Amino acid sequence: MVEWIRTHEVMKPSQACIDFIKDWEKLRLVAYQDGGGVWTIGWGHTEYVEFGDTCTEQEADEFLRQDVQEAAGAIDDFVDVELTQPMYDALVSWAYNCGREAAKNSTLVRLLNAGQSKEVVAAQLSRWNKDNGKVVAGLTRRREAERVLFLS
């Protein structure tokens, strides 16, 4: 078991993290239902989105900034061990996609905080490849990319 300590340094998502999320989310200026039926707009923004909503690219970027901050806040609040920038960025991307509460209650965070090895923790990412209980190829690829980033 690896012994990590909580860092007091406040981490921030890197530009590489933002770019990583944008690569997976793709920009949509008109609301659409994702594979799970959730109304989505911009770079994967879902809060208060309804049928017929539109946004500008600037609004989509602001939604992204806010949503990334929320995901980063989840990692800051729930992870009690020191992280490298790639580990942090991978976890922010994951929390951005799966949500704050899912991250909070995850085995991944529990194992990370318990000091399990990077490999054991990274392997947990592959479990987050389902939408409404069905495996989604795109989520499988994203989780693998996050795993690779986490281990880099």
C-alpha cells in the first residue's frame, strides 16, 4: 500500500485538462439529448438545459469553466491524498462526466484515499463506462484515456 499525504497546495485543472474534456465532449450550440436522454448543450453542460435551448460558443465556454470548477471542487473536497497534475486532471475529467455525487460515493475515491496504488485506482475508471446500465463504447474509450492520463 502506498502512503500519501494530503497536500495543502491548491491544484487547478490545467489547460491540457480543459482541452481533454473538449476533445471528448465536442461543442454543440443547440440542446440535444445524450445517449442517456439527458438534455445537454455546449461542451457537455446539463444543468437547466431544455429542449430548444441554444447558446453561443462564448456561453458554452463559460458553462465549461463553471462545470470544470465544480468537478475540480469535488476532487478537492473528496480526495485526501496528494495528486500529480495528470492524476488531478484525469479525475477532474472523470468527475466532470460522471458528476459530483457519483464521484463522492465512488469506490475509486475510497481506494485512492485508502492509499491504494495508482494502478489499482486507475483500474477503477474502467467501471464508469455505462449509461443507464448499458456499456457505451465512447465512455469505454474516454475512461481508458483518463486511465492513461492518470498513470502518466
